[in-house]
Amino acid sequence: MIATGQLDHDVGSEAPCPATANIRMVAVDLDGTLLRSDHTVSAVNARAIEQAVAHGVPVVLASARPPRSVAKLAMTLPIDNSQVHYNGALIHDRDKDKHSFHLPIPPRLARAVVKTARRCNRKVIVSAEILDKWYTDQVDDRYVTETARHFAPDHVGPLRSFLHKAVTKLMFAGPPDMLGAVNAALQHKFADRIQRHVCDTTLIQVAHRDADKSHAVARIADERGVKPEQVLAIGDAPNDTQLLRWAGVGVAVANGWVATRNAADVIAPPNDDDGVAWAIDRYVLGRNN
């Protein structure tokens, strides 16, 4: 990554001159980054993405969400066909409607993780995303993801009815005090066997230990002949941290988590103030904001 000096970060702290950045691909997170707090894409951000693509620089979504949850958005923006989902456990080709890469949790391990969580607290809500389908044994409207607000489960039934399958992503939901204990139990027993992300106080996301947005974006970049130093990555949460470190220019929006901001080369304005457009203007289009 490109050093910037001080990283306790004011908005607009400097990364390299746009004229020398030579960005050939943009990887952008969705919630808290491209999306505003009202879960919409601003006209300013949309126009910046259109201009980047017109400039010959593809824009790749790198999200924790499943494919179904970004399908409508993908139809309104000229984003790349290859999309990163589930924090890097899945790469989906939108035009071909097929998965080009899948790194799931093996069934035996998934069952052990769920068993540990439920032993810690039997009321913890367990959900499994398997490719692009949602499986659970209970639904609680108090603890739902943004995806769950718009899509009903594909299957509601006993855990044994779906945990015989490889799982793309496990999710544990509940109040913060409950999840604190669950997270500690998972860390104690599976620290080096799974990838855990806590980007919300009411949700723990679990994936294959090698699943990460940085790895998935690297696969896409490699296929295009794009080097890491030619990638601009923009994010806000802990599941973006490794991606920002890997990319040539890692940008955290100002509303991002402290750890994510500290991992970045530069801090952009917050998501509600078009931080994505700010970064694209500066590092892709070569404009001084």
C-alpha cells in the first residue's frame, strides 16, 4: 500500500497524486459506503461510477450481501458483471447468472460452530446462506439484516434439515450482550478455523477461514491483468479492512469504524456526503475535490 504518514485521520488526508495513481479497477463496499443511511445511491455517486466506467475503469461491488440483495441495484448502475458477495465467499457473474467462485464452510464444521453458539445461548438466532438462499429455524423481526427486510427465508425448519449442506455464510443474531458471549465462545474454539466479522452489534457473520473480500477482489483483478497497486478500494467496516490494506489506494469513508479508518491510506467524506464519488473523482478521474 502507499504510505500516507499520519493515520489518525482527518477527512481528505492525502494519498498519492491522482495523476500517478494509475487506477485500473475500483472495488467498493455497499452498506455504509456506497449506500447512504437511507439505503439509496446518491445521484452524485451514481454519476461518478458512470464516469469511471466511461474512463475504462470497471467498478466491482464487494459486499457481505447475497446476490439477490443487490440485483435491483446492479440493474441501475454500470457496475461490473463480477460481484463479490458474503465477504468474499462467493463471486457471482450477474450477466451469466452463475457463480464463478464459491468457498463455503464444510458441513461438519458449520454444525460444530452452530452447536457451540447454541450451547452458549439457546436463544441465539441462527441463519445460513447457502449460495443465494436463506435457511433458518426461526425468524425474529427485531434482529434482521437489510436483506431480510426485503426477502423471506427460502426455508424455515430444524437446523438438521439444512446443516448437512456446505454453508456459504452463517449468521448469529440477537441482542449485543448475548452476541458478546457467543462471539467469545466462537473465538475460543474456532479462532483459526473460521472467518468472523462483527460489523453490527446484533449480528455475527461467519464464513470459511480463507474467505475475505481482498482475496475475492484479487481473483477478479488477476483475471483482468490488474495489479493490486492499480486497485482503488473503498469501505467502512471491519470486513473491508484487509481489502483496504491490499489495494494500492485504500479509502475509508469518514463514518467508518476506527479500525477500518486506521487501515486506510486516506479518509473520504462520509457515505451521506458522497465519499465514493470523492474518491473516484480524485484517484480515477484525476480531479482535485
